[in-house]
Amino acid sequence: MMQDKLQAIQAEAISLIRAAEKPERLHDVRVKYLGKKGELTGLLKGMKDISPAERPKVGQMVNDTREAIEAVLEEVKAGMDKKILEAKLQEEVIDVTLPAQKKGLGHRHPNTIAREEVERIFIGMGYEVMEGPEIEYDLYCFEKLNIPADHPAKDEQDTFYINKEIVLRTHTSPVQARAMEKGKLPLRMIAPGRVFRSDEVDATHSPSFHQIEGLVVDKNLSFADLKGTLAVFAKELFGAETKTKFRPHHFQFTEPSAEVDVSCFKCGGSGCRFCKGTGWIEILGCGMVHPNVLEMCGIDSEVYSGFAFGMGLERIALLKYEIDDMRLLYENDVRFLQQF
Ligand code: PHE
């Protein structure tokens, strides 16, 4: 009678196990038949009603049934696990023949390369790199640089006005005034940045371009210091053979003032298409800081003197990388940029 019961339980459990399609179902079966409140455990609890002589035999039979069910459970579970793993592997298979997803790397802009090169040279000479605002007070852009409102020199720079007092800076020279006003002397700085002029776009002009300003203020500075500094700079930037030439010029905020030419690094000075046959290429404006400017920025011009210079970054980039149209610098065409 007990044997029949056990056989019925075993058959029922095994058919349920075989019919299960997921591991959760197997777990349910295990609980139902082998668990603490399961059917087999229930039978063992009924042992007290069986005669002591019969007990070992019945106990053995229950254990056999339990083992038989366990064995099928294990077998079916192993089969299921294998199928699940195979499906997963199938799903995650990597097709090595598919084309790779390439992420195009960008490229540093010639302006950036040129700016970093100029910065490297001046940092090497002990200069600090500073910045000033692109939207600037007329006061710093003109007044403090010795360019009063009614002066014709102000007309030379066609300016974008925000209102009567605020402009888009036309040069990086206002950073000179801002640096001097801070009052920390001696001062040795460069200031790269964007400037704006109301110019038409062509091969050499743009309403927005970049300059790098330079300023040194100290005791006993002379024009010789300016000349020496810029001569070293030109050799570093364009090659050790480069010569420099200072031509007298006029800027309101420097006195005396000069424009600086470098010997053509293409032909070495004999004259070529690059230097338009002259052997020289203009690269910057400079001069000794005007005493009025020093005084307006709170510096005693009897004790201190200074020199300043300013160059167009695009011009340097165009020269250095032999680019013949400035507009190429603003198109951000990777095919162009990747050449440098
Ligand atoms: N600010 C001048 C310009 O834009 C350049 C310059 C800077 C000249 C410093 C002298 C000294 O043309």
C-alpha cells in the first residue's frame, strides 16, 4: 500500500519535471515533493503509525523515491542550463568580419598650434600667459592706451560698438592696461585672444581674428631689450638663420614705435613669391610703452619703463604653414586641418 503510494508520487513528480520548460518550474516541483512541507516529508511524519519492524523498510523506500526524483531533477536542470548557456553564447556572438566603428579623431587647428608655439617660446623666457575680456570697455581699448575719443588714430580701427562705452575689442592691447593696473611689478606677460574689427572678409581679412600681445614693465628697460627679445623670438619661431628688421612706425600707446620684419624663411632674403620679392616679411608691431600709458595705469614712468608688442596669430599661422587664404582657417574642413 505504501509502495503504491510512493510509486504514484514518483511517477507524478517525474512527469511534472519532464514537462517543465524553465528552472522556476523545477524549483516548484522540488518544493512540492521534497520540501519541508512536501509530500515525501509528509509520509515520513506518518512513520509513527507504522509497526517498528516495518519502519526501516518503509524509510528505505521513501529515501529511494527521494533519490529517484532528485536524479531526474538534476538531469533535467543540467540540460536546461546547457540550453540557456548556448542561447546566450549564440546571442552574444561577435562577428569579426563586420567593419569596425571608427571614431574620427579631430585635429588641432593651425591657429592653436601656432599659439602654443608662441606661448612656448615666451614661457621659456619667463613670461606669464594672461587673458582679458573680448567685450571690453572703450576705456581700456582706447582711452588708457593714449587714444582719446577725438583722436584720428581711433578711426583707423573700424570698431563694433555695443554701446558708447563698450566695444568688441579691436586688439589685445587693453590686456596691457589691465595687467599694469594690477600693480604687480616687474611684469612680463603675453596675452593671446580673439579680436574684432568691422572688416570685409577676404584672403587676408576677417571681422574676427586673433592677436598675441606682449608686455614687459621693469626698471631700466630700453629699446635694446625689445630688439633682443624679438630677435630671439623670431629665430625660435622661424629658424636660427632668421634676421629681424625694425622699421619706424606710429602707435599711440608706444613711443618710439616700430614694425618688425623677418628675413624671408622661404628664400633666405634673396626675394621670392612668398616675400613678394622683397626678402622681408612683416610680422608685428611694437615699441616702448608710452609714459602716458604707464601713468594712466598707475605706474611711475620716472622709475619704470616698458616695451610691448602685438602680432596677428592668423598671420603667423599662414606664414608658418604656407597657407595662402585666411578663409581656409575658418572653414574647419578636416581635410584641410589634417595637413598640419
Ligand atoms: N595693438 C596694435 C595693433 O593691433 C599692435 C601693437 C601692440 C603695437 C603692442 C605696439 C605694441 O595693431
